[in-house]
Amino acid sequence: GGSNWEEVSFSTPLNALDFVDANEGWVVGEDGLIRHTINGGQSWGTQNSNITTDLTSVSFVDENFGWAVGDYSEILHTTNGGATWISQPNPAPSDLYSVCFISSTTGWAVGFDSTLIHTTDGGANWIRQVTNATSGLRFTDVFFIDEFRGWIVSIYGHIFLTTDGGSTWGEIPSGTFTDLYSVYFVDNYNGW
């Protein structure tokens, strides 16, 4: 895979994508854009988000359950593959930049002003979790490999790790002050 690439253009700028298998995936972008493919990106249908704010991240756990987050504290959720999207309450009045779910019930989202929120009921209720990060830090991405172990990256090269589901966080030296925008791990010790 990856030896041949084809460019796909959209009139609206995109911010994130998530695929549940080789064929089915979603992209989100500016002005509430959500697009969906079931053929590996050969064609894309538009889904109605019912919002006009920018969406910055999307996370699906299977072909039905997904979440999208974005500016102005926006959290959207679908239980039917995006046929309908509904807003969920957000206890943090901050832009959100990343969302990560590991099951249909358990997920995290991060954003501006060191915002970290967590749900164990599919997003019906979100609670704030606290890190030891400086207030005002922009968390740019969150990734959990299971219900306990997760990472957050941010501007200025900060990396945070939890091994207890987000109850406590420790900072890991990154060796850089460059802004970090993405984090992904394949197991407990190997990531980028």
C-alpha cells in the first residue's frame, strides 16, 4: 500500500480524516463539512452536520459510531454512520482540536487552554480532566491505545502521557520546542 497516490480535491479545506477499514472513511473540514466514502475515497458523499463552524477532528470506532469536534466547543456524534449528527454538551468553553475514541462509550477530546475532556457514556456526559500543563497551552492531538494508556501533544513540543485513563498525566521530554500536531502509537512503546 501507498506506492500509488491520487489527488482528491474538495472546494472546502479539510482538517482531518478517519477510516474504519480500507474502504470506509470520513473527512471533516471548514464550515461544518463532513464527507463520507465507502469505496476507499474514489467518491465522497456529503453528510449534514447542521453547523457552520470549522470541524477539526473526527474519530470512528466502527461503521456506525463516530464523533467530530471543532471550533466553539463543538462536539457532534452519530450512531448511524453519519446519516444524522447530533450535538453533545461540552463542559469546556474552548475550541477543540482532536478527538479519540477507543470504544462506543469511551473517548477523550483536547483543545485550547489546556482543555482535556473525557466520556465513558458515548459523550452524553463529558467531564474535564486535569493535566499538569501550563494553563493556556494548546493541546493539538490526543491518542489512546487502550482505556488506560494515552498521549497528548501540544504547541512548543510538549508531550504528556497517562497510564491510568487520564486521572494523572506526566510530561515526557520531547527534545524540541517545535509545535507538535499529531501523535500515534502502534503499541505501548512505539509511536510517532
